[in-house]
Amino acid sequence: MSEEAKKHNYDASSIQALEGMEHVRMRPSMYIGDVGVRGLHHLVYEVVDNSIDEAMAGHCDTINVIINENNSISVRDNGRGIPVGLHEKEGVSALEVVMTKIGAGGKFDKDSYKVSGGLHGVGVSCVNALSDHLKATVYSSDGKIWEQEYERGKAMYPAKPIGETTEKGTMVTFTPDKSIFTQTTEYNYETLATRLRELSYLNKGLHITLEDKRTTDEEGNNPVEKFFSEIGLPEFVSYLDATREQLTGSVIAMEGEKNGIPVEVAMVYNTSYTENLHSYVNNINTHEGGTHLSGFRRGLTSTLKKYAESTGMLDKLKFDIAGDDFREGLTAIVSVKVAEPQFEGQTKTKLGNRDVSSAVSQAVSEMLQDYLEENPNDAKTIVQKVILAATARHAARKAREMVQRKTVMSIGGLPGKLSDCSETDPEACEIFLVEGDSAGGTAKQGRDRAFQAILPLRGKILNVEKAMQHKVFENEEIKNMFTALGVSIGTEEDPRALNLSKLRYHKIVIMCDADVDGSHIATLILTFFFRYMKELIENGHIFIATPPLYLVKKGQKREYAWNDDQRDLIAHNLGGSVNIQRYKGLGEMNAEQLWDTTMNPEFRTLRQVTIDNLTEADRVFSMLMGDEVPPRREFIEKNAKYANIDA
């Protein structure tokens, strides 16, 4: 058969049986989510999770993570050390089996690990497969140091002893494969610090350090951050709620075992109007919730309602109190340890174990009953907060219904300032939320009318972080966004439930000026989406436009620059005397320039908004948009170097 015929022939020889490491390298996103920034950092979490499992089993109390000069990562723990003896079935050391066989490890042996943080059993072997080079060093109980190195998942030599030691534990150093992580192989310090801080709160008594060898301080030392929590979740709640005004005297917390399931809960009420519930299973952030979260809600609602009724505080109320009312202004963390977690949902982060619900509900009920009886003043304050939430919910219903009514109307009910596109397929459509009428007018002239819609926003929209729900739904600019997008918001049972079935645009682009006011407006819009339309962010619909900061001209030559370094490089390449124009607003560009640089899909850069860590995102939004000034000032001073704004 000719070579040409073979290309078009589909028979048994066409079927590739990729096993283990080869399949990981061929389809990495199946194992780590993606091969972008998130997947890159996920490699670190997989290695750290092995050390955390040792800590949960009671064999490890220290984990050191190092970002090396070349952006490789080292993770060292003082656990038992990966076994190095001969594996009878595989004929090689157990270390090599763990490092090169997908699904191998002690997590499947109930005697080794009763609880494990690994979701899919890929672990460190997956990291090995996606690394250009990996070295495993084991400080074994036999008093020897064992070592083995790998290239792209394959062992370079058998595990061998290289010295003696009195220490114990494992160190894994790996360098991500640039041929797989083509976007970047540079680790972000803050991203890793956020996850390690979270793990320290979830595993009290565990010492975790993060060292960055890529940079030095004024004294020539590498920055090292230490994470340690003595009491765990109560400290975590206090950290998350530090920028909000607390209503109760102390954090309400409990830790114990119910129906054989270890349960930890910590919660506090504040003066905000948002509900912030964060749940974990075996240290995994289950941002889609699940049975443990439903158990928490049931325990909270039934116990608080029973207490409020017994005190007579609800006697004069003319309407019913809903479950949502009990959670307004509540920040809570629920953490459970489950031997065999069953995960479901779109991203496999929704717990499905039914027995967990009753365990958490029972734990929360007992915890709250004790607290309410022992703290009558706090109990009264909480019930008053619930009554206020219920009253506001009834006021918000009418405002929400007005939004609903406008949203479900035909095209004639769309906002007057919306310049819609002619395309009707939502997947092909995009809408630009543009700051101001002037820039909106320029965008309308420069857009492609076939698939691009423009909605100008007048000034700064309402700060929803500090507004009651009915004020949000009454705000004209916010009503226009709801109506233009075509989404419906809220039911009587869940005032913040979002229905995206009639979403009219699958790309929603925030386009603001590249100055202080523009950054503030973009943050206000993002706060609104995070608090009221988080599903739009989670489903990848929200983007931020990046208009250029400079136009560099010399004669007939014109080039755009998006930062100072680009500006300087262009000026150098053009040589001699150049004219540099700094764009302070979108309105300073004409329609053609705005299209060429910011709106044309062929040349523009859109930054997709994602949520890497829900608890940290919640903390940052409350800190940036809340009432507490000191933490906001500290954040701005720390991050000012990343801002492209004029002084």
C-alpha cells in the first residue's frame, strides 16, 4: 500500500494505545485542567498534596517550598519518605513506581492513608510526566539518602543510595517542560503563597515555608515567608474577614467527629450584605459546594430559626424568613475529611457523599445551640441581623421584579443607550461595557456592527460591596447591564440565583480608560459581577480590554505601546527625535485607532477574568471595596509597582 493510501486508511494500525505517562503528555489538560498559568501552578499543589497527606496521617509537621533561580520548584517534607524497596510486581524500586506509574501510591491503601487530598490519583507521577527534569531525594528510615532522576517522566537510572542521614522525609525538585507549558513556566509567588497560607489554616500545627531564590532583599537574602496556624479555621475566618466590621464578639467554631466523619466549622457575622461560604474536603476547595455545604445551611437555618422563635423576636414580623436571610453578612468555612469522597459537578469539585450532610448539620446545630445559650447578647444581634436581611429582601423583591420584567421583554425593552449587533447567535456575539458616553460614541463608530455591541456606562456604577440588595436592583446602570445581557436574577428561595439560559453575549468586555478613574470603574464592575453574576466569571464570559498607553510617532511611522518598556524600545528602534502621546482616556483615540488596537479580534489583547482561589478573591474584593482603609492602603502600596497609571 502506498504512503498516500496509508494516510487515508483507517484500520487497527490507526489505533494508538497510549498508557500512563505518554497519555499525560499527550493530553495534559485531562489531568491538570490546562497548560496555562493555572496548570503550571497545579504541578506544585500536586507535590505539596503528597506532603500534606503525610501531615494528615500524623507523620509530618514541616513542609518547605522553594522557587529556585531557574523557576524549578523544590518541595521538602519531614514525613516518612517514599518507600525505596523493591516493588515485587513491577521489579523496580517503589520510588520509581510512585514516580512513573499513573495511579500508583499509598493513597489507595487504607492502612497508609485514611484520608487523602488527591482528587484523581495522578499525583506526583503526573508532575513527573510534565517535567523536563525531576529529581527525587528520599531521606529513608534505613539511615540512607536515596536518589533518582527522570527526564520527561522516564527514569534516567535506578534508585540509588548517595549518602547517610539521620533525617527523614522526601524532597522533589522539578522543572516544568517548556514544550508543554508554552505560555509560561514562570511561577507567581503570590499565587503559591495564597495556596500555602490556605493549607496552613486548614492543617493547624503544620509549619510551611515559601522561599523565592529568584530575588533578594536589601540585605541580599532570599525572601522567605512562614505560614503557621495554631488554632486553624477560626484564624482563617478572622483573616478573611479582617476588612469587614464584625458583629459578634468572637468567631463561632467547633471541631469534632460526627458519624465517623471529622468536621470543622468556623463562622462569624459582619455588617456586610453578602454571604461568603467556603467549603473544603480533604483540603480541596469545593467551590461548587455539595452535601457538606447543604448540611451546614440546614443546621444553621433550623437552629437559628428555632432560637429566634423561642425568644419571641419574630412575633411581630409580618412575613416569613427565608434560609437566605440567615446567611446575609455571614463568613463561614466548613472543612470535612472524607475517606472516599465522591465528586461531581462541572469541575469535579462538588461533594456528593450523602452521609456527610447529616454529619455537618448535626455538628453545626450543636455548636450554635451552645453558642447562642452562652452568648445571649451576640444571639440577639444575630437575630436582629436576620430580621433586617428579611426586611431588605422583601424590599428588593419589587426592584428585582422590575429588572426581570425588563429583561424578558422583546428587543424593544433593551436599554436605549445599547447599540446592539446584528448577529443573534450568543456564541458569536460580544458586548463592550464602555466607560462614559464619549468613549462609547467612539466605540460605536469603530466596532464591527455584525457581532459587537456597545453599552456606555455613565460614570462610576454603584459599589455593591456596601449596598443593600434593593439598592443594587434599583441602580439604573446595573439595571441596564442586567437587561442588555438578557440574564434573569433571583427567585424567592434564592434572591441571587442566576439564569444564564438567555445570555445574549458570550464575550462581555469591560473597556475603561487606562487611568486611576478607569481602574476604579473596572473594579466596581468586577465587584458587581463577582457578587451578583459570579457564574459569568466561572464560565469564562468576562474579559478586560487592554487599550494602548502610548502612541509613538516619527514622521509617517506610528507604533503603539502597552507599557513603558515597549514605549522605550519603539522609541529606540525608530531612533532620533520621536513624538510620544500618552493616552489618558479611550476618547483620545479616534474610531479607527480604537478598532485597530483594542477591538479588532485579529490584533487586540483581551485579558480573561478567572477565579483561581475563591476565598482569596472574596477577601480582596471586600478589602478593596469595603469600609476599612488601612488594609486597602497596605495593598495599594504593595502592588503599586504593577499599576500602569500616572502619578
